[in-house]
Amino acid sequence: MIKMRKELWFGFSIMALIVIPVLFLTPWTSMTNGHLGLLMLALVVVAIMLGFPTAFTLMGMGVLFAWFFYRSTSNPDQAVDHVLNLMVQRAYGVMSNDVLIAVPLFVFMGYLVERAALIEKLFKSLHLAMARVPGSLAVATIVTCAIFATATGIVGAVVTLMGLLAMPAMLKAGYKTQIAAGAVTAGGCLGILIPPSVLLIVYGATAGVSVVQLYAGAFFPGLMLAALYVGYVIIVALIKPEWMPALSESERRVDLPAFAATLSSRGRNALVGLAGALRGVPGVSSATAAGQLLVALLPALAVAGVLALTYSAVTAPLQESDTSGLVEAGSASTQDSAPEASGGLQEPQAESGTGLQEPPPSSTGLQEPPPSSSGLQEPPASSTGLQEPKPSGTEQAAVAAPVAAEAAGAAPAALAEPRPAPAWFWGLLAGGVALLAVLYALWTWQRFEIFKMLLSSFFPLAVLILAVLGSIVFGLATPTEAAAVGAFGGFILAAAYRFVAHYRGNPGLAAVGSTTREIGVIIKESSFLTAKTSAMVCWLFVGSAIFSAAFALLGGQEIIEKWVLSLGLTPIQFLILAQLIIFILGWPLEWTEIIVIFMPIFIPLLPKFGIDPLFFGLLVALNLQTAFLSPPVAMAAFYLKGVSPPHVTLNQIFGGMLPFMGIQIIALILLYMFPGIGMWLPEVLYR
């Protein structure tokens, strides 16, 4: 009761900070439409904090205040018609937004992957692989959450699943409750930022920013935040080892299969033992040894493949040669112009029927001027003057032939010289060889079995992640297309892993029947949860569209713009103010409400200060992690409380989340000070 009373007092205090200024600062006797807009904004926030559904609160307030506007500015009898037209137009605009199609597909993929039964294997293999790292269970929890976040952007699913897997394991190992709760909640919230994040899709649709570029930009900030979490856990484990006891020797041990147990008696090194078993060892067939040796050599093959591709890329010959002859020949034969490397002058193309053509508008212009109705063109102003017209007919062919032949003979010579590999490549090669040497020197049979566990749990998920995110980032597919492929891949993963689980216990056709029945249940549950989540997002967009339209009609946006511009803020000061407001809003509101209500207010101000909406979106996504980690709303805490043991209190979970909130602020400052963390990849790929 005392705990609930504290939470209520906190919520009422936040509402008082909104209501009291509205009561005293609103000019009730001389209110304008703009003041009505600000009043509507305040009422929406208070109503949401009181527990009213966000989407329908937005719609209701938007309809009511839009009716006030139309009633005061037009014929009162037509106010209802105008409001209904506004609702239909805004709702249709949301329905026709094809970016939102990716939301249910990514959500469906996430729920399928959650039920594919591979996250449990991944967590177990990771915490065994990191057994010697301080705070190994908490580190494995955060890494598992980061990997899981790249396969699903559903925060609730990640926190709930890791709460069931990691929380009991950490508490059983003697971890402090706050540390265990903080690792689960903070790691589970990485799905807000790491693609395929639903938040980034919603922000992109709201702000008109490319979701593809947002995904590329959010990749490195997400990894940076996960690395900061891991660094914090390791530092705390070194300072306070009693808070995170190390795993015992028995907990680190893995049961060896028969062939490994046989070969381990002949030596500790798995690579040497498997290579020696190729000549024949009693109890171990040569085929088994060869297959296991191939698995053991996979890290070396992967490193060799990466180095080979890198070497091919850095030593590829530069395709630079004198292309002036090619430009002339191509112009004569194809009527298409190509730019010269030096940006110099080119002969204009001949136009059929006249034999003459006027020069392009500038010395570097490459566009053919449109013909006039008489077949002749007025010469545009040019700093280079007129250019000599190109010959036509048989003269063109006569000129083109020798030039093309000369160019064809010269081009291969220019392209035949590969570039020498840069010094950093040889450093990378030496580092890779040294890493492999250390790896295989320490390649015991226990580590080999842990590697195989990682391979079986992470490799299928990695393929799915690369197929989805890689196709988006490198422009091979739109987010919607990639989401559809990901949903199908999630279905294949779920079916394959459930079949393997049933086949081990009951080989034969019975495994097929059991898998089919279970997959039917999984698809049914995933479809229901997907429809529920997608409906929430779409209704939020409809409500936000109606609310934003009413807010703009009343002039609320204009008042806010004038007020912000009157402050004389620099772009840096505006960014700090905006992020501070979003950080404070993250306490009482969820990220969906902040995006759909307040982003339409901030976005029009960005051009005034010369701020890239893409960079602003990355700051907002990183900032809105706090919406899931800050009380009293802090949905991640309630997700974890629902699956935690009874003795874990909500206050303990909140206490464990607070240090990770501080880390989020540090990450936000780093991204602000070094924008290249988020902007480098989009600029390299798309700009």
C-alpha cells in the first residue's frame, strides 16, 4: 500500500506540474485558437496519465477541438461536416502509408523467433563461453538481448523471455537482485534502438525520414549502448565481486560426446586430436573425425574468406583512363552524353534533321537542351561560348570507328595494373593469423563443444538477421519486402527447431505430426499478438493524425515555433532543450505517445536550426530508451515483475534500472559529441 501510494503521489505531482501552469498562465478571458491548441495538448497528456487509452484520447480531443475551430471560423451548421471530412482524410492517409506495412511483418517475425526455442540455447552457450569474464551471466544476458533485438523489435517479448531464462539463473548463482533486474530490463530495451526497431518505423513515418537510413544510422549507436552496458557490468563485477559471483567449475563443465571423450584421453587440444584421428583411432571413425575437423576449421575459413574479400576490394585496379575518345565515340553512336573526368567541354550531340545543336547551359552541364517547336534552340548563356557542332551521318561513323578502336586497346592496359595492398591490410592479416593461433592453441575439447553449441544456436539466427537487415541496408529490398522475408524465415526457424526437438525424443513420422500441431499453435498465437500490436500502432497513427491536424488548425504549432524562435537559441541549445523535454516526457509517457504527439511539434522546427531529421531521430530513439526504464510507467519493470520470483519487488527492479538510465545519458552525450557514430554508415551507403 505504501509503495502504491508513493507511485500515486509521484504521478499526481507530475500532473500538478502540468495543470497548475495551465490554470494560471492561460488567458481565460481573451483566449485565441492558439491557446486552445496548447490547452488541448495539456489535456491530452493529463488524460493519458490518468489511464485513458492513448489512441482514442488523441482522436477524441482532436475531434472536439477541431469542432471548436470550425464552429468559430465558418458556418456553425457545417462544423460537423468539416470535422467528419477531416477524420476520413486523415484516416485514409494512414491507411495508404505503405511504410507501416513493415510493422506487422516485423512483429510477426519477432513472435515466431521468440517461439523458435533457440534463445534458451543461445543464452546457455553464451554464458558458458563467457564463464571467465567477470559478471559472466549478466554479460551473457545483455549480449543475448542484443542479438535477440536484431531479430525482433518487441521489447515486451525480449524482457519477458529473458526474465524467464536469465533472471532465475542469476539469482540462483547468487547475483544481487538489482544487478540481475537491471541487466534483463536494460538489455531487453535494446530492441527500441537496434534494427529492426518498430520505433524507427513509426518515427520514419511520422517525420518523413527514410526507414532504411534510420536502420543504417541506428546500428552503431545500438552496439555502442550494448558495449557500455557490458563495460559497466564488468567494472561492477571487478569492484564488487560478491554482487556477481563467478560460476563454479562444475557449472562451467560441458558433457562431451563419445568421440570427444575418447580423443580427449589422447590430448587436450581438439584440433590436434581431430587431425590425428583422421589416420584412424579405435572407437572413432575417420568420417566422424573429418566432419568434426571441418567444424573446428570454420573460424579459420571465415577469417580467410573475410581477408580474401578485403584483399580483392583494396587491390582492385582503379578504372581511371583518358575517356575523352570514348565520350566522343559514345556521343556519336548512341546520342547519350557522358561526363568527362576533368569536367571540361564536350562536343554537343547532333540532332536528326538539322545537323546542328546549340551548346549546353554551362561548361560542366551534361543535359541535352529541349528542342523548340521550330527545331532550333536559342543559345543559353554560357561562360565558355559556343561549341562546334558534331558531324552527322557517315562522318560520325568514320570518326567513331578509329577512336573506339584506340580506346578499346587502351582500356585493358589501364585496368590491368592492380593496386598494392595498404599497410593496414597487412596489419589486419597479421592480427587475424595471431587471433587464430591463440584460438586454436586454447582449443580444448570443452571449448570445442561450447563452440558447437554457439554455432547451432547463433548461426541460424545470424543468417536470418543478415538476410533481413543486410538486404535493407544495402538497398536490395525495401523494409516491407525484407520484413516479409524475415517473417517467412522466422516460420522456417520455428518449424525446424521444433522438429529437431521432437525428433530427438521420438524419431519418425510422429515427430512430423507433433511439429505440425505445435507450429499451428505457434502461428495462431503469433498472429493474434501481431494483430493486437499492429492495431495499437495503427490506431495511434490515426489518432495522432487527427490530433496533429486539429493542433495545426488551431495554430498551436505556430505559437510554439514563435516562442522557440524568440528564445534566440543556437542549434546546439535547441537540441539540448528538445532532448531534455523528451527525457522528462519519458517518465510519465510511453515512447509511442511521445513519437505520435510531440514529434509533429519538433519536426517542423528542425529546418529553422539546420538540423538533420535523421540525426535528430537517432537522438530521439536513444533518448526514448528511458521511456521503458524510468518510473512510474517503466513498462520493462512491469514485464519483468510479471515473470520474476515473488520475493523480487518492484522497487528492487527500479533500483537496478537506474544505473543503466545513467549509461543511456552517457551514450546520448557521446552520440551528440560524435555524430559520426550514427551518421557515418548512412553517409557512406546513401549520400
